[in-house]
Amino acid sequence: MREEAVTTNPTPGLAPPIPVPAAPPAAVDAPAGGRAGRTVLGRALRTGQARLGLALLAAVGLLVVAGPFLAPHAPDAIVGQPLAGPGGRFPLGTDVLGRDVLSRLLHGGVHLTWMALLAAALGVSLGCLVGLTAAYRGGAVDAVLMRAMDVLLSFPEIVFVLLFVSVLGRSTLLTAVLVGVAFVPGVSRVMRGAALPVVGGEHVLWARANGLPPGRVLLREVLPGVTSPLMVETGMRLVWAVSAISSLSYLGFGIAPPAADWGLMVGENQDGLPIAPLPVLAPIALILMMALGGNLVAESVARAVGRTGGRS
């Protein structure tokens, strides 16, 4: 039992002093996770590796935003001979149908970017919710949620997405949502493991003992304590979303032609690789830049978390 601070009253005849309870641990412990998360992020962004990753992401992001306005031709317009070499009106040549490779390249990152961001945000949000809920509730709720995640983990992510796309049809929004759902089991297990020590902390026990709603406890007391692993998961899932969506487009189950997409460009022009390599190599280079930049930033954050002993 916590001792209460009591001040003795030497003056006779006065009422005894009112005991002053000790401050709740939430006032001290709760902000620690948020401060640690900001410290980890700041430490990671000061490394050369993280700055290189941010530079790569910024370059690709600038191309995605400004590219459609700089393209000399419509992305689906046939403007020349198929597989023409670079030169003249076509700095990167033409593809198998005679479309300008540069124009398709400048338009091709828009779908991939918003789909990857949506998939990563959805997967991390749902996975975090499931993991924190399982750690907070414990018992039967924890067991049921984690066994359900184990069932989903038995399906490889690409196979999971292809299964539903083949039944429901191809759609950019559906593909992004399915990729995000495929990330939920992995994220939930990581976040549950990170949240278990936080749930047993004094500030969380104090909040629960005082009858605070579970949603408020999770949002204000538990979530700030898992900021660092949450940032790592977000970076990793963004990289994996880029790879998964590009692979689906390459296989013909992602973005439908004649839309411009980097993964789709690789699949469309692979047969002409010996004659005209740029329609294949140029989109691959941009996909690698996006994935490498995100991976460098995520790895820098992970190393910063490791240097703090994994504590949030």
C-alpha cells in the first residue's frame, strides 16, 4: 500500500491535517513513451544512412508529384514505332506498343505511391489495434485474436491477395486494401509483444483501477509506450507494400492496362528487353529507389531503437 504524506499539526485545538495522496504514476510515466519515440526518431534521422534514404524518397516523391505535369505525351498515346531507341522526341525510347517511355515513367508512380501508403497505413493501424487489444485484454480475448492471426499468417501475402483478386476482380482500391489486410497478422504480433510490458506498468494499472474507458487507456497510456516499434513497423510495411503492389502489377493482377504503372511497365516490356532495355530498366530503377529509401530509413530507426535497449 502506498504511504500517504501526512503533516503533523503542533497547534492544539486545530483540526487534523487532510492526508495528501501521492501523485498518480500516470502523471510521470505516461509521457515517457512519446518522448522516447521522438528521441529515437531524432537519433535515427541524424545518421547518414537515414539522410540518404530520405533523399531517395524525396526524389521519387518529387517525380511522382511533378511528373504528370512534365510528361511530353499522354501515357497511353501511341506516338512512334514500337521499341524505338532513345533519341529525338523520345529521350527513353518507346515501349512495345509505341508509347513514350518517359511519359509513362512520369505518370507511373502515382498509383503505386498512394496504394502503398494506403496499404501500409491500413495494415499498421489494424495490426496495432489487434495487438494492443490482445495485450490489454489478455486471457480468452488474447488467445482468440492471436489464433486468428496465426491462421492468416499461414497464407503468404501474395497468395492471400491473389486469392481474393481472382474471385472479386481487379481493382486498385481492392488491391491496396488486401495488401494492407495481409500485413495485419505480422504487425499485430509485433505490437502485442511490445505492448505486454507496457500494459503491466503502474500508470496503466492506475488508469484501469480508476475506471478509465479501455479505449482511452489504450490511446493515452499504452500507445505512447510502443511508439518506437510502431515507427519501425510502419517503415518496413511501406517498403513491403511497394514490393507487393509492384509484383502484383507485374503478374497482371494489380493495376490494369493501359494505365501507366512501373510494375506493369516491366511486365509489358520484358519480351523486348534484348532490343530496348530502357522500358524495363527505368521503372525497375525507380521501384528500387523507393524501396531502398524506405528500407534505409526503417533500418536506421530500428538501429536507434536497438541502441536504447528496445525500450519505448
